[in-house]
Amino acid sequence: MFDPVQICQILNEEGVAYVIVGGFASVVHGSSLPTQDIDVVPSRQQENLDRLGRALQRMNAMIRTGGDPVPASIDGPFLANMPVMLNLVTDLGDLDLTFAPSGGLGEFEEWSAHALSVEIAEGLSVRIASLDDIIHSKRAANRPKDQMALPYLESLKEQLRDS
């Protein structure tokens, strides 16, 4: 079960500072490309990581591996030791924490500077990466799935600009 709205609801209830990037952010911008996870860039401030840890505990987050998910005590101190990325399985679907996404923008503060506030459900506002930043990040990541998405995202960017 993938419920990105409920994931965001819990993150917001816990007061987590984050920006949504990747496929789900593209969907919010209007992309019809499918996604099966949500990627977020959280602030690395310790208080925020503590709030994020509480949110992840509420979602019963476990570390995603090539096999069965691995249970772990995911709290603020644990998250503070994550260098770049942490892939998780939750009761609400897959959630990827990306502390420094591809593309050269760096961490949360830089992604947040260009982010847009968008209501994704009644009374639920989130911050999503700008479409330009998503495109730049996918280009820099240069994975096959990102390369396949780029022409569509570029076309979406043109459509949004022209409308």
C-alpha cells in the first residue's frame, strides 16, 4: 500500500521540516509518470531529525534492503549519522530520505529555497521541489529511469510555462 498523502500528514503532524523531491514531486507538478515511493529531503537540524524519527516510528519504518526489511531503532541520533540516503519501508509505502540529492543543490536549505508550497489534500500543504530542480537532479543522477523520465518532464515544464 502506497499512501504518500498519509505519509506527509504524519510528517506534518510531527512538525518535520522537509521538501518532497523525485517522482512524487513530479506527480504533484502534473506528471503522469508512475511512482511507488516518496523521496524527501529533511532538514538536518537535530530537533528536526528527532521529530522525523518520531514520525518514522509512527509509520513503523524499517530499512529497505534487497531482501526482507530490517527493523531498526530509527530515531534522531540514528538519522544524524546517515551520510546521504536512507531507504525505508513503512506501513504506508516506501519512503526515501535523501539528505543530499543529486544535482549540486546540496541539502535541505538549498532545496527549500526554490520549493513551492502546494496543497495535496484538503488542509494538507507540503513543500515540493521546483520542477527545474527535479529535472536538474534527475539529469545529474543519470540513472536509466531518470533518463527515461527527462523528456517527459522537459515537455511538462514547457506546457506549464506556456499555460
